[in-house]
Amino acid sequence: MKWEKFKPPEPDDAMCCFECDLDPHGCFCDCDDLDEACSRWLKGEPQKPDCALPVFGAVMDRLRLRLLSGDRRVEISMVPALVLLPMLLRLAALHFLLGLVILTALPGLVLWYYYATHRKKGRTLFFLSLALFSLAYMYFLFITEILPRGDVSHQQLVTVTTGVVLTLISLVRTKRGPGFVQPSLADTHSTSTNHCQLPDKDSASQKGVDQSVLPARPVEQQTQSLTAKGGRCPLCKVVRPPRAGHCRICGGCVQRLDHHCIWINSCVGQANHRSFLLTLLLFLLTSLHGVSLVLRSVCPQQNLLTALFYCPGVYSQYSSALCFTCAWYSSIVTAGLLNLLVLQLINISYNVTEREAQLALRRKNGQSRPCGLVVDTGVYSRGFCQNWAEFLAMREPVDRPSSVLTDLV
């Protein structure tokens, strides 16, 4: 709740305890529950089973940073990526078995966290912070550990640096917004016109009324064609164009919705699908080039294809072991994003979005194509070349979404 100094709160606002002096009947904060939980914790008494999540939410809501633009809430989901990732990677570089256990458990922990947050349909900065910090930390180790060895030329350094910068620029363009469906004039007047009824044609003709002088159709009926094609969103109450869908995480309808990507903490839609594909491609090329340079420096006697699996003596020096462990970590991340890129390329080739494929599987009206990698709905596909031409020439929506729906983080 935003407290303004010279403006009294509305009667329905939930006030905090220090505001209850103004209106003791309108105090509905959770400070008493928080005080009781702290008292139980200090006394060593067991907590109530139904108060853990509310108390945790209250504590997280009160963790704020004072900035020039105002107080900003501290996102606890960013802490694991910023603290645990470097600690686990440095721990994995101590021994081969530790590295095997940690690098095997990391993908499982990430998947567990994904399914845990996906069920709640809430936005989280964990995956975006993990991706950004992984890119920054790998580049930092490349500069501090690999570059001093003298095995990297200036041209290779410029190539890696350029790849990192272009990836970040493309990510910023992707975060500008997926293209939310903006409310139209028909949606604005729908509440005032949905009860209007036109006079019956037969009754009007029987009474001798000229049809040409009848009042014009309401705006709601004028948009029935759009409603039939795209449908009206039951949550946003807007007329959706064809292939648009509602994202419960972002809280809006997105034009040509593909999916909600956890790695960018935003939807992928008509406005940012091409930049999202470019971000994946730049990241993969930069990562593959960086991993190859690291393996050539750490395991110069081995072939590049076999150095990742067999590099004798790499754990004899901690610096080499750390670089080798980070090369393995980067390879795991690259393999996951490569799978996502391949799926995206196949979907574009068949002119189908991920949302349409999931709906087709649910309704059992689609056909599985090569190795079950894509579900061909057969609705919008016009051939390989025509599908790619349509994707590359796809226009971005004119109206940009509001910063409330999506921002840089």
C-alpha cells in the first residue's frame, strides 16, 4: 500500500499498525501474525502450520532498497543465482567426483524450481538472473583465467566480447514487449451497448417501418466478425485477433502468443519473436566459441571433440579445474538452449506456435511430425518457404504495451 503524507487512506484500504491511530476499525495488516511468529521463534515454540507462507511473504514484502526513484522490493529469487552459482562451481572444481555430483544435480534443481513456480503461475526473476549472471560470470572467468595464459589472440577476444554485447542488446530488444492486445473502441463501449437490442426485422416490416432508417448496429455487433475469429478473452474482456492468447503469468493477451519464456521473464509474441530467436542464436554461437577456446587452453593436447570428456591432469591445478568445470556448465546450458532453438526453428517451418501445438495436443486435432518434435495443426501452414517469409515479414504491433505489463526485468 502506498501511503501519502497529506492524503488520508480510503476506508477500504488495509492499513498497517502505525496507521491504526487514525482509524482503529480499518486496521487489517499482518503485523500481529508476524510478531507472534517471531515470538514463537525466539521462545523455541513450534510455529502454526498455516502461518509459514504468510509470514514469509510479509518478510519479503518488507525487504526493500531505498533508491532515488523510491523504495524497491528485494527479489529473493535473485539470491540463489548470485550467491550459490559461483560457490557451487568453485566447490565442483575441487575434485572430479564433486564436479560430477554438482553438475548432475544442478539441472535437476533448476527443473524442480521451475515446476514449483510454474504451478503458482507467478513471475520470478530466478531464471533471468541465472542466465544473465551465468553469462557475466563465464565472461569474467574467461578474462581473468584464460586470457592471462596467452592462448587467446586479440581477434578471438574481440569476437567473444562482441558476441556477449550483441546478446545483451538483443535481449534488451526482446524485453521491450511481446505485443499485448490493446483495448479497442468496441471494448470500451461494450458495457454500454451489450444490452442494446435491434428491433426485429419481421416486426418492423409488419409495422411498415423502413429498414434504412433503423438505428445503426451497436459497436458490439459490429465486432462480431473479429470475436468469431479470435474470440473474446474472458479475463481481459478484449476482442482478441486470430492466434492471440492470454498469459496468466504476465496478465494480458499477447498477439500471436508462442509461449511464456522463463529465461527472459516475459512472453514471446508477435513483437519480439524474431529478436528472441536472434538472442538464442547469438548466445549459442558465443557460448560454443567460448567453450572451444577454454578447452584449447586447458587441454591443448586433446582433440576439441574429446577434450570435454577426457582431459588428464586438469584437476592438478585449481585454475584449470575451475575453467574445465565452467566449460562443462556452459555446455549443459548450451545443450538446453540448443534444444529450444531447434524446436523454435521447426515450429516456424510449420507456421505453428507452441501454444497452438499444446492446444492441438489437448484437443487431439493435430498431427505429430518428425520424431514428435512438432505438432502440425495444418491451419496456417503454407509451405516451408512461405512460412519463413511470413515470419520474417511479420509486422510488429503499432501500440507498445505499457511498462506495467512488462519491464526490463
